[in-house]
Amino acid sequence: MAVKITDICIACGSCIDECPVGAIVDDSENPNGEDCYFVYADKCVECVGHGDEPACASACPTDGCIVWSDVVSGQPSRENIGDEQRKGDTPVMA
């Protein structure tokens, strides 16, 4: 996964509308059964080639809701984001 949505998600839908690759699903389709939106790791490209930053995080009105996470092998990722930032608690938009 490149980014993930935390449990502070307010389910507004902004991220889904902005994702250029359809990697985000709403809480009703969350494969973990959690009551928040979900980013499919094998689809997320961190918007590399689509913009200067992940569009989901730019669109999200909830500070800290979308965080950096591990990169799936073979998926594009932001090279300037190091392993320390990819532990699942560093907001994409700081």
C-alpha cells in the first residue's frame, strides 16, 4: 500500500472522486469490514504521473486522515518519502 485511510475518516467521498486510478472504495466495500474508506494497495500509485501529490490527501477535509504506508512491490511511489514516514502514522498532507 502506498497510502492508507485511517479510522478518523468521515466518509465524505472526496478521496474517491479524486483518485485517478480507482484505488479507493467506500466503507460498504471495505474488504476488512471496517467502517472507513479503503485504499487498495495493488492499485494505489501515489498519483505518480498524475500530480505533484496524492490527490486523495489533497481533497480530504480531515487533517491526518490519509497517511503514508508501505509500498507494494512493482507499484509507483514517491521516492522522497522514506521508510520512517511509511509506518502508517505520518499524514500525507502535513
